[in-house]
Amino acid sequence: MEETVFFNLGNAIASNFDTKELERTAQIEYMKRNKKSRLVIVNDPDNPAQEHVLFDLSDQEKPSSTNYAFKVKKIIE
């Protein structure tokens, strides 16, 4: 899945260089939200080796100068 989405970094739930650890964090957050949120793990397409970031998909924004483009790596739903 290589969909581009836009988020404000201030809305990030968590971030980590270790994708397995971030997936565990995402599963815990998903359970805390009673399985009612769609969470997404993304990374910067220009720096794929950098940290991955976890967002709630409902925080997605339209492209603007105040947010960043990310590539979707995994959706937790």
C-alpha cells in the first residue's frame, strides 16, 4: 500500500524507529479506543529509513503548507 496521506506532526500519537515496537503501540492504542478508531502507521517517503509515525486516520488533512506528506505503511482497524 503506497497511498500518500497528509498529517500535522502535532497530531501524532507516537513515533519510533523500531516498526515492530510501533505496531505494538498501535495495537494497544487501538484496544484503548475500543476498536472504534482507524490508526495508520506512516513514514516520510523522502527518508524511508527514518522513524515511522502513528496517527489516527480521522486526523488526516488536505495538502497545505502546515502539514506533511507521508506514505501509508499499515492501517490498524
